[in-house]
Amino acid sequence: MTNIVHLTSAETGQVSISIYNVNGQKVGTLLDEVVSDGMHTYTFSDLPDAFGEGYGGYQELESGVYLFVMETEDRIKSKKFTIIK
């Protein structure tokens, strides 16, 4: 299963995309870098170390509810998603 994140940035700046579980614990970071203006597409497979040691990538997350949080220099957006295996 491929998981895709679409990001449109109005200007060049620092962007961080992280995943949190329902207990508020940070599960991993998908992106933490300066992004140029325009449209960008990331797949979880583009980021093999996104969840660090022991996770082995997105497929290793357990079934459950998670929060996808994107932070820029001037805003924070979040979206809830569910993994069902």
C-alpha cells in the first residue's frame, strides 16, 4: 500500500510533517526540511527512515487512529487518519 502526501507551499520555508498517536506521543517524522514554493508530492516509501529504528516504515504502524501534523513557520494543520489492517 502506497501512502501519498500532497503539499502545496505558497513560499519557500521550513516544513515539518509528523505523525502522533491518540495518546499524543510522536510516532515519527515524515519531513523536516526547507521546501520551495509550489506543489510537492511525498510517498511514505520515499522516506524509508521516517519512523526510525524499529518501525521499518509506515507499514509497521499498528491499526489505530493517528494525527498527521504539518507545521510551517506561521501555521499548524492537523488531520486525523485511521490505519486498518
